[in-house]
Amino acid sequence: MIEMSTFIAILCIAATTYLTRILGYILLKNKTLTTRQRQILEVVPGCVLISVIAPYFVHDNPADLIALALTLFAASRFGLLPTVAISMASAAILRWVLV
């Protein structure tokens, strides 16, 4: 079973990642952005997510490593919200099954 503190931390990370995208648009809504600036704004939430999960690349827990692989696969196929949901669900299920 996933601990409540872990679940709350995951929710806070997801909210922070999502808020970086929303705040970027809110703060820059009246400005004209170049194509390059728009592309950078689209990538920022993913960079935040990667910085959070990057330490698991050197982790030796099989459940976490499999969940990380599933998260990377989801990130290459889906948007931010489905990726976060898939990563949370896969980590919880794999930790429950494998640990």
C-alpha cells in the first residue's frame, strides 16, 4: 500500500508541474510570443517532471525502475496529465506487487 505522505508528495509534484504551465500562460497572455518562446513554454512542465524522477535512474528498486520506464514511455506518447496518472498508478501497483 502506498503511504499517505508519498501520495501527497506525488499530488504536490503533479500540481506544481501543472501550475508551471498555467502560470506561464497567465503571466504572458497579453504578450506576443515567438514560435521559439511558445515551444519553450510547452517543454517546461516536462523538464520539472524529469528533474523529479531523474534520481530514480540510479535507484536499484525494480518496481521503481519499471515504473520509470513506463513513465518515460507514457511521456513520449501522451500529454502531461495522462503521463502523471500513468506514472502514479504504475509506481503504486508495482510497489504493491513487487515489494
